[in-house]
Amino acid sequence: MLRLILCEFATGHQDGTFTIVRGGIEHIDTPSLPTIVQLYVLAEAEPNTLGGGAVQLELRVEFAGTAVAVVQGFGLAVDPKRVARFCLPVQVPAAAYGSYVYSVKVGTEVGSTTLEVRPPSAPASVAPPSAS
């Protein structure tokens, strides 16, 4: 199984590690729609789960069962003895508030996570000071 992390920015390094900014995003508050949600998807698979050699990668983002973004068809080289990590920048058009499901398929392994696009929450009301 693949583990997915949505983050504001990620960059890979030669040693196979990544620098992540604001990782673990689960929701975005936006005052108006439509908008473009720009995030990075970091996918990670344990050793020996993807096999070795070249594998195909596909990323899908769905809203209400309809694909709103698809990145597919490029091959990746995988070393079966190491943790495999992939980072993809994704721009998703969001036309409605709700849950957007990000799923990544690498070879036969699949992982998914959900991003909630929602309106800004109302500021908490402050009670006036009571007169004593």
C-alpha cells in the first residue's frame, strides 16, 4: 500500500529524502469558487512492495465520483530494496466545496487521501464583558 501526504511544497534530494513544507494538509479554506488548489502529493511505498525495474504511475483526483485531474502514463525506476518515494505537483480545479479524493497508483499498489475544500469558518464570537 502507498502512503500519501498532501503538502504545500516538496522537493527531492539525491539521497532519496524530501524536504516538505506544511505536510499533512487535510483541508483548505477558500472564500470563493471556482479556484485552483495547488499542492504536492508525496507517495511512499515500503521496500519489496512495488517489485523492481520500471513501474507506471497514475494520479487521479475525484470529486463526487468524477475525475477532475489525472496525471498518468509515465514510468518510474524502482529499487525493490529501498523505500520508494515519489513527489508530484498537482493543480486541481475546485468548482464546489466538498471532499476531493487524491489517489495514486504505482504498479499494482494504490493509496489515497482526502482533501476537504470548504468556505472559511466564521470567526468565533466574543461575548461582551459583563458589568459587575
